[in-house]
Amino acid sequence: MQAAESDRGTADALQVLSRGTVIPAHPLALTASRELDVVHQRALTRYYLDAGAGGLAVGVHITQFRIREHGLYAPLLELTAQEAGDWTSRAVALIAGVTGPTGQAVQEARTARALGYTAVIVNVAAFRGLDESEALRHCRLVAREMPIVGFALAPELGGVHLSYGFWREFAAIDNVLAIKIATFDRYRALDVIRGVVDAGAQDRIALYTGNDDNIVADLVTPVTVRGVNGEVTVRFRGGLLGHWSVWTARAVELHRQATTPDADQGRTAELLRLGSRVTDCNSAIFDAHNAFAGCIPGCLEVLRRQGLVDGAWCLDEDLVMSEGQREEIDRVYREHPDLSDDEFVQENLDRWLTRDTAHATRP
């Protein structure tokens, strides 16, 4: 009976991922001594779930890649999965980041599978400078272990540019369910989308935005490809974003508005106006003017102000906010107060910080 329930839960979570949803990149909560703060780590998971997020991404950039050096990879995946299962009865797409050479990535995928994760998101930056066939082989081997989410990540953010040919071959892998596009480059984003469409995989593979400078525009803009399969129009179905690790309740509202069918022209224009404001907030929180150097502590600083973490501490003591970044966050708070979800957080913070699940929401 338990196995049948587990299979149904996995199938439901896969449906959530396929339909498109809000997936925050889950930060790491630390104490002042830079040890895992279990109470606030659980509070973050509870916050995202109560805000309406349909998924959580753990072990990714915002979680801090150095968790692996500190032996925190499996414990964090386990803590998040357990908390999600205890806190809500609805299906949640749990995405685990896998990184490094093939042996490491395969082992991390096995860990994620054993802990009940839905899929893994694969960054092939370790193959920078090598033939793309090596990266494709890597992805196929990981896909034998778990359903995978592709990751088109700009080199400026630690990724590598990949060709249209790579994405067409990647999209042909049966176990690819989604691709997060974070190219920060319209031309490169179109390469990914063309590859998916020309592989005939546009129904199977959900497109997720990761473009912090273009979140709303990605969600509301239909993309037409005229390729080997004729004219095909696709849309981004959701977002997997570090930016959505903060003010998540507002992100859920935004996603719902942007992906509601048959939006009229006036509403689309209003959403695009809102999009410029979202990008302005991102510029401060993600430290865009300093090449994103302070993006992780910037997210933690917003969560600190809300009481969801005790401090903006990172595993790397040198990873701190850039000069002037705190003042920029002050500015966007002042200029865009309606984009924060401070009131929602304050109404629920005590409940999220309890050490048990007596106050769980199980809709």
C-alpha cells in the first residue's frame, strides 16, 4: 500500500512539474558559527509551501555549492523532503541539483532518488572546453538514474553556452522533463527552444524561466518556431529561480496571472509594466551591477529582514553583500513595497518557527 501511495505521489509531482509552477531555489540557513540552522531551514521550507510554491530546488547555486564540502548535501535533501511531506499533503515537485563530473553527478542523483525526489537539475559546467558530446553522454547517464531538468546557464553565472545542436540532442533524451533557461541572452534562449521544438519534444519538456532580468516577459510571451516540424508556438510554463526564494507569495500570484489562458491585451501590458519593477528589485537583491557577486547573501538579507533566517551568513566567510547592496535593497523595499510579502510572513512566522508540525497546513 505504501509503495502504491509513493508511486501516486511521484506521478502527481511529475504532473506539477509538467504543468508549470513556481519553484524557489532553496537557500541555506546558517547560525552565526556557520552551522546548519535546522529550525530556520525548516521554516523556509514551510514558508515556500504555504506561499503556494509547487516545487523546491535544493542543492543548487542559491543553496551554496559548498554544502558538498561540508557534508550537508544529503542531510539538506533529506530535511527538505521530510518537511515537505510532513507539512502538506499536496504534491510538491522536489528538484535536487547535481553537479561535478559524471561519477559525482550520478551518485548525487542516486541520493536524490533514494530520498524521494522528483527530478534532478543538471549543470554541465564541469564540461566547459570539452566537446559537447561529452556533456550529452553525461546527461544520458544521469537520466538513467532520475528524470532530469536541463539547465541553460550563462557563463557569467557559472554555466557554459551550449549550441542549438546540443539542445536538440538533449531534448531527445526520453527522461528529460523540463529545461530551466537562464541564458540572460535572447539569442541563446531561442537556441534552446528551437532545439526542443525541432526534437518534437515541446509537449513533454516544460520550459522554465531562470532569466532574472526577464521573468515576467518570459512568462507572458509566446515563442513561435518555424523549423523541421512546421510552425510551433510554445510558452514558458513556470520559473525555477533564486529570485523566487524571496517574496514567494507574490511570485505565486504573478505566475498565476501571467499563465492564465486568454489574457487580454490590457492585462498583458499591465504585467509587462510590473515586470520592469520585478527586474528592478532583482537588480538589488541579486547584485546585478556587481556581476551578481552578492546574489546569495542578498537573498539571505531579505529573508533576514523578514525573520525567516537569523543572518545572511554563507559557508564561505568571504561571500558577503557588495558595497552599496544593502542600500539598494533599502531602495527597492521603499519603491516597490507591494512586491514584498512581509505581511504574509509576519502573520505566519511563529507557526513556521515551531519545532514540530502541529501547525502544518495540509490542504
